[in-house]
Amino acid sequence: MLTARQQHCLRGIGIQVWSERGSAPGDRLATGSVAAVAESEQGVPETGDRPGFSENASPAASDPRQKRSQSPVIEDPATEAAEAKSTNPPVLDSWDQIIDAIHACSACELSQNCTQKVPGVGSHDARLLIVGEGPGHDEDIRGEPFVGRSGQLLDRMLAAIGIARDQVYITNIVKCRPPNNRDPKPAEAQACRSYLDAQIRQLAPRVILSVGRVSAHNLLGSNQPVGKLIQQMHQLPGTDIPVKVTYHPAYLLRNPSAKAIAWQDLKLLHQLLQ
């Protein structure tokens, strides 16, 4: 038996309350109304928070005829940009297009907190591509990779095998500085991967030097320790480009004893470039 309140609510959501001829006054909801209710709820999640059906809803909130003010839906700009990028990926067929797309990118939260994007620097005719993990504080300020103490050590390492900084191209797995210099999250690295892949296609380097664990793991799709990856030569998946893994200059600054291993890596790198 439906109460007057139940009948009122059913009418409010567009369900006609009727009864079979000759039915008792209290038996007001016949089979036709039950079917209408079942049909109206198909595809509706079973949750107590459905509008008008919440156990804690007040009568006014349950009555759809009551006019209620609704706050406008405000879209997150970063979410909109990420959705636009996924449906309309930028064209990355030239260096200018790659750099412009990186500067315009808002595909992950890193873009919201960095001072500026750090696409990369160096010769577009370089035979050697150097890939680090991500910009640090100094790189974030200057917009150029490897310009702090790590960058100075990298320059000296290259000079030791007769290579000047302006003869190579240097970039990172991610183009924005992670907060507090933390490792990039997998989703952040994935958001930047199309830019790195486009840079590799444009450059077509003879060799890639991967510096550090984050770089090696992302380039090779591996989770082995850097110390083990250093002992082998690799190829960039899907290509025939050799990849040489070595320690990150920041690690060498903290662990000078590892410089002897890095020197062996550099000598092998020199041979590969001949």
C-alpha cells in the first residue's frame, strides 16, 4: 500500500499512479506502475546518493519540482588540455613543432609547477644524444638541461674524449622539473615520451648515452640496477640505435670512486662514435 507521500513522489518523477478497476483503495500501485519504476531505474548505479533517492535527503531535496540553484561545473584546465592532446595530438614533424609543443604542453601536473619548460639543447646534426632524467633547480631557472654542477661535470667528461658540448644534443626523459627534484612518476614520463621519441626521430643519432637510473629504465623499459645495465650494450627498443648506460653525473659527485667505471663507459662511447 502506497502512502500519500509515496504517490506524490512518484507523480513528481513522471510515473503515473493508477489501479486496476475494482481494486481496493489502498492497492494503488498495479503491475504497470511497477514496470514503469523498474524501467526508470535501468542503468542507474545502486547508490544511496542518487538525486531524490538518498536516505538522508530532505523532502524538499527529494521533490524535483523544488527549484534549486546549481553551482556551475568548472573544468580543470589541465584536464581539458590533456583530453585535447589525447584526441588531437600535436604534429611533431620538425624541431620547431617539437619545441613549440613542449612549451605549450600541460599534459601532467609538472607543467603547473615548473618555472619553464626545458626541451633540450645542442646540435640538430649531432651523432650523440644524451638523455638524463629531468631538469633540476638550475635547469628550471635557465631553461637548459645539465647546467648545474652535474652539467659542469658532464662537460668535462665529454671533453675527456674530445667532444664539445655544442657537438651533442642533450635532453631529459621529462621536460619539466619534478618538485623537490624527485623522480618523475611513470605517468609523467609517459606524458613526455612522444616528445622524446620525436626528438630521436629528428636527430637519428648514431649513439644514445643514457645517464642514470631513471633515464635507463624509461629508455630500455627495464628495471634492472644501473650497475648491471652499465655492463652491457643495449639497443633502443624498436630501433637499431645503440644505447650506452652510465652513471648520472650527480651520482658521480656523491660517489667519486664510480668515476673509474664512468671513464670506461666514455672510452667505449668514443669507439662507438668513430
